[in-house]
Amino acid sequence: GNFVYVFCGVNQNDDDINCIERLQISSSHDLTERIWKLFEFSQKKFPVRAGCRCVALSDKEILIFGGIAEAVVGGYSKLKGIFTFNVESKRIIKV
């Protein structure tokens, strides 16, 4: 299928999030046929982040790295973690 993935970011309450969303695009590109799927992970397995970068490693794996997260004391801290997301198994693994 034709998919677009959206990684992490900030929600409507201005909180950093760690979910991955997938938009299925129909072959006719009819916007009324959009289908969203949400993948959620525990913060222990995949910490919240905004501004991360992603690159396709293959048809099945996407590399996710960097980003920022709100610091405990205020402000933001840069994140160094690297993860892979398998689009078939929907598993995220720290590299």
C-alpha cells in the first residue's frame, strides 16, 4: 500500500508525544478515503520527542533519531537515542 508516516511531535496540549501515525493513501488519491492508524509505545521503550529525524532503511524499516524533549527543570534537552521501526511487525527497537 501507499503510506505516509508521521513520527512524534507535539499534541494539542503542547505536550511532546512518542506515537507514530500512518496515513494510508488510496491509489486514486481521493482525500475522502484517508485511513489513519495510530501506533503507541510506552515512554520507557520509546521516549517522547519532537523534531526527530527519520530515514527509510528499507521497505520494512525506518530509522528514527534525535529530537528534543521538555527538560525536567524547564527548557528543552537534545535527545541522542536511535531507534528502528519495523512497518510490518509494528515494533520499535533501540539501536
